[in-house]
Amino acid sequence: MNLMDRNQFKIGDAVQAFLRSHNLEERFFEASLKSDWEELMGEKVAEKTNDISLEKGCLILYLSSAPLRNQLRMKQGAMIDYLNKKIGRGKQPIRKVLIR
């Protein structure tokens, strides 16, 4: 193995290391959720979502529909697993959900 081979790494690994070292991982996951929300959760959920934030592993959803709030509360565990799988990149950025 030559010197060039030993110094090669994936750009994704470098970005993850940068985010981790600057405590920006959670902001990155939050930005991913916001930008991909409609694709992740569907058009109906997206149009009734007023805001999304991620704070210390807690996904906070602000919804304009009471029936949707109730429906998502009943499916919190499945939603956490699904979103972590889709945006987590092998991590568990979402540990709980607060729906308002």
C-alpha cells in the first residue's frame, strides 16, 4: 500500500468527522428532516406541519391538525425508527417525539 492509498478516505466520513468535532451533527439532522419532510412523511402530513425542530434528540413537531397529532402520537415509536433509518446514517439522532 502506498502513501496515497493510506491517506484516502470517503468524503462522507470527512464531513461526519467535521460535524461531530464542531457539535453540528444535530443541526445537520434537523436540516435533513426539514428539507426532506414531504418526501419522508408524505404530502398530507407535510402540508399540516407548521414547524420542525430537533433538540437534544427530541423531535418537536408543530402540526395544524388535531386528528393528525393524535394519529402521529399513536405511531411515535414506528416514526422514530423510520426517520432514524432514513436520515440517521447509522446513528439514532431522534430518541423521542413531542407533538404540539
